[in-house]
Amino acid sequence: MMLMLNGRLVPTSDRALSANDRGFTLGDGLFETIKVRHGRPLRLDLHLARLRDGAAILRLPLPLQPDQLEESISTVLQANGLHDAALRLSVSRGPGQRGLLPPDPCTPTWVLTAAPLPPAMGPVRAITAETVHRNQMSPLSRVKALSYLDNVLARLEAQDKGADDAIVLNTLDRVAETTIANIFVVGSDGVLVTPPVGDGALPGVRRAELLRSMVAIERSISREDLLNAREAFLTNALSVRPLVAVDTHAIGDGLPGPLGARLNREAEHE
Amino acid sequence: MMLMLNGRLVPTSDRALSANDRGFTLGDGLFETIKVRHGRPLRLDLHLARLRDGAAILRLPLPLQPDQLEESISTVLQANGLHDAALRLSVSRGPGQRGLLPPDPCTPTWVLTAAPLPPAMGPVRAITAETVHRNQMSPLSRVKALSYLDNVLARLEAQDKGADDAIVLNTLDRVAETTIANIFVVGSDGVLVTPPVGDGALPGVRRAELLRSMVAIERSISREDLLNAREAFLTNALSVRPLVAVDTHAIGDGLPGPLGARLNREAEHE
């Protein structure tokens, strides 16, 4: 495979990144996962908006313009012979010396990688992460930061327990999100809800789109609300997947709900 | 300068790291900052013990043995003509493909860099970080992880306000640590205390040494306790520095306290 590093195509196997890059030494940067269908990146405007919001919080000058990103995406897709793909754009604050303060000015690094789109995946059986809690008081819970280790640990815990993903609660024991997706729930009152960003939910691009296009509201969700839901589903840039079990409790009747099933099909064909 | 990457000496300016390294893409790894005097790394056993503890939490197989580390330290010091130095050892889970689950087996990456020991620095005037809170419920608050962006943001906030460092509170508004150091306080009752690890304090190596060698106890500290302290000081692997002001409030009489001043001198001459 080929990736693009600061505008230059290099083989994925090349060692082409500085060992002093603050992305590596401090997790100091951001990333986006972008779905590509038939050569066309989906929701690119929303991804760029979120990247800009994150960059403002981190005070990281973005090193590439929208035009340049679109062109780079084409180049990387072509270099890998991909029409459908999962892209990842990582932006770090670039190389730095000892200590936490960045050099001024800094020279941000950006990396664009492409992988084949993962095959359609079935319903999700999740656990509730025990070791990891989302810190809803951190500005980082609102940005997709390279400092992502909390989610790695929760995902490993899920793997240990034979589950597909982990529900991450915040420090007030409210549902925030999973390690890779936002959560939507049709409550026992029939209302479609998703946790607010203030509860530690990452402002996902598909979440934003669904909140705009459907009758859904942002409302705090307890683990009990989730277990008692009529149905639940998980959304991220790549897919929508029904959530059918949490910690061995069935959600609804334990089968994909009608809304989640429909959105899943739509996402598979978008 | 020269650094060591996976046992190989390379110029710091070289781009020698994989852009798919999980240290970069996910902050998936650990680091240690080690002080060197007269060519001798200080507290190496304590650093190695903490690194092993962190690796156990992350389930990251450590890629280098103590012997190899000692030899590598000598090599890096020699290559840079340094006798007194601040070393940084970073260990990541190595290159990975898309997603959170690591490859099995993984091939960890390690990087050893050396910089001249920073000159003796004076007393610290700190702020209390407003935007960032330590998540004492995360296992990551107990390991020195490559996912370090929270601390970068708090340090930037301190810089904005003309301060030297930021006190980071936990989600219960207790004092955890600063962005780079543990906090010790001589309370109004004359007892020397430092926040417990359960409050989000990183188990620092100098902190461990002081807890062993002095009459000090672990006890939760509120911001008010800190402001009312007789004296306070900050410790990390490189130094001990008196803390003389927090948010424009003087600590004690606003001058270095006797204990902090003595430990500062001892650290400068260790």
C-alpha cells in the first residue's frame, strides 16, 4: 500500500516519520476516518468542519487546504487501486524538542492512508467498559485526538470478553459512546435519543447528519436506559450497526431493531 | 543530535519511524524521562519498574531488556557527547493496521533520545488548569502514556496566562499533579502530604523515593489546602522546584519554603 505523508506518496512500509514527531511523543494531534464510495469521499465537508473545530481547540494550524485534501485523496486512492475505501487523515503538531510546549511556529505533519472498505459487519454485542471512563470534562472528549489510548484499552477489554465493542461511560456513569461509534437509542418512551456532546460523546459526522435528518434529540442516557431500550444502534463514518446486546442483556428482543436495520442497509449502499 | 530507534543510532533529523506506528496513530505506548549525571542514569531501577507496570496495564510486551537499555543509554550519550542529560525512552506498540485492535503478535517500537540537562530553574508560579481535568478513573492516570495531549493543553493554558506550569485537578476537584510534576505540600498542620495515585497523581519515581525517605503521607489535597499550605514543591525525575504561587495567590510567604529549597539544591547536585 501507499500512503501520503506531507503531500508525498510513500510506501506504507517506509519509515518516513520523524521519531520526534509530537504525534508520536505526546499524542498531540487529530484524525478523521473518511468513507469513500465509487472514488468519492463521503461527508468531506463535515469531516473538514470537525477537523477545523478540533484544530481550534488544540490551536494547531491545519497544514492543508480543502482543495489539496481532495486532490490528495484522489492520488492515494489511485495509487492503491481503490474505489471504495476507509481513509484516515492524521494531523499532528509535527516535530518538537523536549517538553510540552510546541515550537513556535510549528510544522504540522499530515498523513493520509487508505484501506479497503471493511466488509458489511453484523449486529454488535458490546460490553460496558469497566476499566475506562470517558472524561466528559476534558476538551479532548470533543475532538478526535491522536491521544486515543483509553479507547484501545476498552477495545482490548471487549476482545477479552468475546464482545465486538465496549460502551464507555463517563465519570457520572452516563453513556458517552463506544470506542469507535456514537450510540442512538429508541427509549421505552419511543423517543430516539443520543447522548449530548457534554456527556462525552464525540460529535460524529454521521451523528450530526442523523440529528439533522431525523426526529432525534440529545439526551443523557444511563446504562439502565440503554438496557431497557426498544432498540439501539451504533454510528460512525463507515457504518451503522444495530446494537443487540450489552453485557449479555438483550436490547429489545435481541434482534436488530427496524430503524437500525434500515439505516444499516442505507449505509451499506451509500 | 543522534537518537536510537529500535537499537539503531540515527540522526534526530532522519525520518525513520513508520507513519503507521500506533504511537503516532493512537498514542498507544509509554514513556520515561530519565536524568543522567556524570554519564550515570539516576533511578533507572525505579524507571524500569514503572515502565513494566505501565506495560502490564497496556499489555504491551517490552521490547528491550534492562541490560540492553543500559548499553543503549551509554551509546546515545556518547554519540551526543553528553555527560549530564535528560533522556527520554518511548515505547509504542509498533506499526498497526486500521482499527483499535493491535496486530497479534505486535512489534513494539522503542526510541531513546538525549538532550542536555536543562539549566537549574527557579521557583514555579502555576495556574490551576481550567479546561483540563485529570480522569482519576482511567488506568491511564497511573501510567506515563504517549497519549499526553491533556497535559499539552494545560501547559498551553499556563503559557497563555504567563505561568510556568498548570495544576491539574481531578474530576472531583482534588489536586492530582501538574502537567509534568508531582505535588508535595506542607499543610497548615505541618504534615507533608502528596496526593494519592487514586486521585490521579502519576506514581513519579522521585515521588516514590521521597515517600520512602521522608516522613510524608499520601492524602487528598483540595485547591484550598494547596493555597493555605505552609509551603509546596514540585518533583519530577529531573528536578525539585518550590511552588510559590497558584493563580496569583502566594503559597506561604511567597518565597521558596525551607524543605523545597533544600530538596531543590540536593536535586541540582545529585
